[in-house]
Amino acid sequence: MTALLSETFIIAVILFSLMIGSGLLYVSQNETAKMTPLIFEMEKMFLIPYIFLMFLQILILLDYIRKRAQDYAMLTVLGMKKKHRYLFMAGEYISLIIGSILLGLSLGFLGGIAVRPVLEYIFQDVVKEVYYGTSPFKITLIVCGIMFGLGFMICDQIISCLGLEYVVSSGGSKIIKTYKNTAKIAFTLSSLFLLCFILMLTYWGEISDIPISVTAVTAIGLTVYFGGESYLSALQRIKKKYYRRILYLDGWYNRFRQHMNKSFIIAVFLLIIMFSFNLMLINNLPVIQPENYPYDLVWHGNQGDEVFLKELQKTYGIEYQTISCIRVATGDCGEHTGISASEYEKLTGEKIKLSDKELYVVYQRDRSETGESGIDYGDFRPDIYIGSAVQGIWVVTPTNILPGNLFTREYQIAGSDERIITGNFESRALPAWYTDVFEEILVFSDREYDEICGNTQGANLTVLMDIPKSYDKVVKSIRSYAKKFSQVNFFDSEGGNLIYERRECLIENRQNKIFNLCSAIMNAVILFVCILMILIEAVESESERQKWKFQYLSRMGMSEKKQKRNFYREINMTAKIGLLGGIPYGFLLMMAKALHKKMEVKWTLIYLAEGIGTALVLSGGLMLIMRGISRGKFLKLRGRNEK
């Protein structure tokens, strides 16, 4: 029964997470999610959790085999033929698969239906209804086939290679080794932990958290397994402490890997909650950040638009300033604003010295985007095309978008900065191009700028405008004028111009942040529920042994108070090791990522406080729940013993 419920829960979690992901994709794209985009979206957030859910499924199957082995042996004693015995076992396994899939799909579907009104309420200004489509069910069935197929093959190979007796016993895990190469293991742990921080500074660590997370997971594995075995081995040599603790550590000595595997999975899930989802949560708060848009409207026009601007100023009283500029396309599928060093000094009051082939890049990023890869992919020599983006300068393949031979790599980045000058603008990406396009500012030396500015295509005047009155009329006039005379935004699927409205940008930015917040919160809740399920399954798998142990200690005359204390310690040990393995690593990686963003001291302290708060909530909440589970289980054992 425990195996059926555990497998059911794993399938329900997979379907529920896919339904939430599909719903969020519908909100962002306004169309039902197809299988491929949904797989790519879930891979970003749930690749590692899905792998460890599969690992957990194998542990559950092995535990199921361990419990049923005596019943299977009894069939042999009763004279059942080998063929019939295998048919019976296959029928039982198939029944477990079908039952868990049906129950898991039903439970996951009900969870998705229950959450849909919440999504519709949160995104009511974006969509009226949220549709999941059939993709989550198709992907779940495919994943179930892979999980049960691989689970069966792995369990079969373990039994074939090591024998059923190995599986039925503690799996050899009762042998606690005293490591002689402690220094090597400690050095490996230190190296892996240091590698996590080094990866944050590299291109691969800036574009994705997966390399960092995989390295951290490896470090956690070494920490919990090596640390646990070393502690238990050392404890055996200190007889006084060993005899005081043996009453609640006997299960760990006999089934070390069985317990530690579950603690390891819990630690990994806590790491992901702390490092990935918690970081996404604080990155997107508050949801409204007006400081990212200092002007009511930013328009990339032409030098000849000055007459039109003066007419607007005379009619509507607008306030504006202009920047002489050029348009510059880069190999990362972006188009940016190019200005001279003198123009940069007028805007910021800072003077920079550049040679003819040097660039200074100002990344106009939101706080959630800082610390990510730049236009140069980390090698300080970006692919540059002087002029506005046009068809054919990029080479589009089925899997990638590459800069063509019209780009040059003769410019070197001499320095960069993270600040908002004109605004944090993101153009709508073309439907076939899975990329986001941001407006950065590229600063050239005065001599280089004068040499290239006369032969470039695209807008050559940036207008920064504040509109004190008649906002809608002014915007309508500018859009009508720009439609005839201004550059078309190459990355705008609707063929609009390079016009960014503060109101519109704030609404889109708020929607994106709410989207990310919902995704982070729901995914964190899903993983936390998975942790609870693992702990409940661990408690249930030990119930039979605990029953006999309770009866034995009661008849030996041990007081109920002492039994209760030892019982609580044994039950909570799996959760405690998971917390010790996952929370510290997750917190340190989160703070390292925050420091890599090079934010103001105020925000760094906010990240620190939020990280400490999340760690306390996770630790306190988990131990409080385990306290309740332990109490309920102990009362149940006591009731059975009294009967």
C-alpha cells in the first residue's frame, strides 16, 4: 500500500507541475502549450527534481521488493511453479503500475483544476481563462513509461548482479567504513564547493544555474554520505557516547544507505528551493519598479525630427532631451544604442577614455537580470554589426541562431557597468526566435564614432521625453509620425517602431514578475510537499520494525518518556540530515549569486535577511511537521501495545 501511494504521489507531482507550467505558458503566449516548448520550460526548473524523483522511485521499488520477498519465498515453499510465480509477480507489478498511474493522473488533474481559478485571478488583466491543453498528460504518460521501465530494469539488474539476499538485507549498508583517505575526501569537497563559485563567474554559470546546481548536488552527496559514515564509524570508538545513542541510531547502522539516500534527496530538494526558486522569488520583488523607466516615453527617431518635437512641445508642453546615436546589432540577437564617449559624459557626468577599437558597455538591466552573460559571451570581443538589424545578418539553423559574416570582432570591451540611463527595455522576440532582446548602450570613442556614424542604417536620434499632460494625444501623434518616418523594430512581430512607453513597460514588467513569482512559489511548494512525502514514506517503511522495537523496550522496563525521546530522535534523523546537507549549501550559493550581482548594500542586506528567513521557515516548518508526525505515530504504537 505504501508503494502504491508513493508511486501515485510521484506521478501526481509530475502531472501537477506540468499543468502549472502549461498554464503559465498559456498566460505568457496566449495559446495552449505544445509539447516541445513545455518540455524546454520544465527542463529549466525541474530537470534535477525529476531525476531525483526517479531515483526515489527506484528506492521505493527496492523497498517494496524487500518487504514482499518473504511472501514470494513462501510461494516457492508452497510448491508454486517458477512460471506461475513469475506471472504472479509480473501481474502484481503491472497492477501497481496501472493503479499508481490512474490514481496519480486523477490526483494531479484535481490539483491542477483546483489551482486554475487562482491563476485566472492573478492574471485576470492578461487572460480571461487559463487552458492547460493535453500536453501535460502526454508528457506525464511518456515520463511514467520511462520511469517504470528504467525502474524495472535497474531493480532487475541489481537483483541479478548482487542477488535477492543482498536486496532483502540492508543491501550491504550496515558495513560502516573508517576512511583512511579523509584528507582526499575533504580536499574533493572543498574543490567542488569552490568550483560552484568559480562557475558563477563563467559563461556557463551566467546563462544557467544547472552547472552550479549539479556541482553543488555532487558536493552534498559527498558531504552526507562521507560525513554520515565517518560520524557513525567514529562514534563506535567512543563507547560511552555510542551506547547512549544506539537506541535511536541502530536503524542507521543496519540500513545506512537506505536512510541516507532519502536524506540526500531531501537535501537536494532543499538546495533547489533555497538557491533557484528562492532567488527567483526575491529577484522579482517588488513587482512594480518604476526606477527602471525614468522617462514617460523613449523614441528612437532621426535628426530631422527636431521640427516635429518642437511642435509637440509648443502644443502639449512636453519636456524632452535628445541623444545623437547609431543603431548597433550584436551577435546575441540584439540591437542596441551606440553613442560617443562625449555623449556618455553629458548623460552621466563620467568621463571614460577609449581607444578607437574599444567599447564601453552599459547594461540597462532589471535587478533580476544582473550578473548574467553579456553581449560578448565572456570573451570581451563581441560580434558587432554597425547599423540596424536586417534580415540575413544572422544565420538561422533549426537549433541555433549564429552571427553571419557581416559581423566583425575587431572591437574589444574595455569596461562595463550596470545602470539605467534610458530604461530597461525588452523588445518582443520574433515568434521563431527563442530569445529576448534588450536595449543596451554601447559607448565608442569620439573619433571612432565620428568615423562610423555617417554610413549607418537606422535611427540616429534618441528622444527622452516626459509628458506632463495630454498623454494619450501625444503618444498617438508620435506613433502616427513614427509609422511614416522612423525605423521599424526588426524584433517586433507586429512591425512597430522603436518606441517604449513607461506605462506599457510597467504593465508588461509587472505581468512578467507576477508570472515568475507564481512559478517560483508553486514550484517551491511542490518540492516541499515532495519532501514531506519522502519523510512520510520513510516513517511508514519503518513502522513494522518500530512496532517490535517498542514492544521489546516496553517489556525491558524502559519508561515511556525515554522511549518517546528516542523514538522522536530516530524519526526526525532523516529530516535533520537533509536540512544540514541542503540549507547551508543553498544559502551560501544564494548569497554568492547575490554578491555577484554587485547590487547596492541595501539590496544585498535584503537578500541576506530573506535568505535567513527562508532557511528558518523551511527548517522550523519541516521540524514542526515532523514533530506532529512523530507524535501521531508514537501514540499509535502505544495504543497497539496496550491492546
